[in-house]
Amino acid sequence: MRFLPDKWVGDDILRDKLCRLYTISKCKDCVVSDLGEWPNDEWKLNFQWRRERFMWKMVLVQQLTNILANVQWKRDSKDGWV
């Protein structure tokens, strides 16, 4: 599953819900499992943006973080989540 363009969390496509973040993403078609790592056995997403985040972007990143708060990440899963 691609992180932003595909429906994989909830009923919304993240690209549509957070379109301003999508436009500045360096990784528009990256799959979920390629956007993070497992330091200390905890999944940590690593977002990459084309330019510095202004205050409005910080608000959108917080919205994205809130959306992802209930995702159950799984280390050995093909996609990276349950």
C-alpha cells in the first residue's frame, strides 16, 4: 500500500484528506513500510518534505499524527501495519 494515495487507514485516502502535505511530500508514491524504521522496537515514521514546514504544515502534520495514532504497526508485516 502506498502511504498517501491509497486507502489503508480509516475510510479516507490521506492524499485527499491532507492534500497540502501531499503536494510537498518527497515520497508521493512510497509504500507505508518504506516511510519508517524500528528504533528501540517502536515504529517511527520518517516524513520527507520538499521544503521547510511552516506553521500551517505543522498543524497538518499533527492531524496526520492523530490519524495514525490508532494504527497497530507490526515489524514483520509486508505492509508494516496490522
